[in-house]
Amino acid sequence: MIPDVLDRRLRAYRDALQQAVAGRLEAVYLVGGLALDDFSERFSNVDLVVVTDGTVDQDSAANCRRAERWLRHANRQGAVWYTTWAEIADGLVPASGLSSPPPAGSHTGDLDTPLTRALLRDEAVPLMGPDWPVVYYSDAALRSWCSANLISLADRAAGQSMVMRTEVTPLVLEAARLAVGTLTGQVVSKSEAADAATRFVPHHFRRILNDAAGFRRGARTSMYWGPFERKYDARALIKRLAEAVRAG
């Protein structure tokens, strides 16, 4: 279910895109939390895949960038992968569907990952275009990508303060999702990952996983008395998940 406020913004963005590329827009897909019915007002941004015919000039590309203002929500900017049918289908074509490079600081391009391809193949919500696009996808690539990103996340988490709950929650749930992706090849939402990851860690880690999932969904109470106990459990969980992935 797309929240009403986002539904209006997404329609405005799609209409602005159609004007920007003058008939060369092929499809627009929701991926990420919105596609997995796991959109969080606290943490989620809007993730999209936009397919063009590959002949968009620089002026039209600039108009596409300006249209992205409709994707900003709760002070978070949306992320867009501009691509073509050929790039989606074979996974080898490096060129973007837009002919001009993304501006500095843009999220564009960050979404061209095995995880996005898995979502686009099985879970994407079309705002326009075919329901089931032809997508190049590799289970081995997904597992490898998830593993590398989890190990990187674990290294970063070891050096972060992790005192604020808003900092702990996304790290815990992303680590859980990456572990599930590595060890099972499944793509799950961050909320679902909290439950799915329990099979790979001791039972006592349910507390930090459930606390993070509850906060993502809007809970105001915590399963912890204070931030430092939560911090230690979060670090221990992420380390344990990384060890499980390394062990295979």
C-alpha cells in the first residue's frame, strides 16, 4: 500500500518525467521498501527504476533531475536508477538511459545492484510499463554482493558510536537483511529480516532484532532500559552475523 502523500508525489514525478523525455519514457518501477510493503516514515526513502529508450539528450536529462524534487519525503531525497531495457536484460551495458552524467551528490546509479535486480524481477511495482520486465539476475552475484556489504557494514559499525536509536536500527536491520541474502539467496524486507536472521544467531539476539524492527515500524517504547546495553547488543549481533557469513 502506497501512502496517499507519496502516491500524489509519485504521480507528479511520473508526469514530469513524461514531459521531460517527450515520449521516450518506457517504464517506471518502485523498488525498495515501497515495493516490499515495508515503507518506514522514520527511515525509508523512495527508490525507483526508470527505463528510457536510451536516446535522451542533455536538456531532457536535466529536466529529469529536476523532476526528482517530487521524490523528496521527510527530508530524505529519493534514489533513481535511470536505465534501458538492454542494460536491465543483459547486465553488461554500462551506459545509463540518460546521456548526461549524474550531478555531484546524486543517488543515481547507486541502485544498480544485484539486490535491485532481484526486486525488479520479482517484487517491483510498476507505475507504468510491463508488469514483468526481463531482468538479468544472478544468485551468485546477489550472495557475493550481500556478503561484501555485510562485512563492510560490520567494519563501519565497530567504529561508530551507536548511541542513538536512529543510528542503531538501520545498521541492525541492514546487517540482518544482508546476512539473509548471503546465506539463503532470498531478498526480504528489513522488517522481515529481523525475524529471518534469528536462525543464524543465538536466541538472545532476538531482543535487539525485535527492538530494531519495532522502532522501524513506529514503536515509541524500547526493549532496553538505556542506549548502552542496546549498543553492545547491536555490535555483538552485527559481528556475529558477519562471522556466520564468513563461515558460510
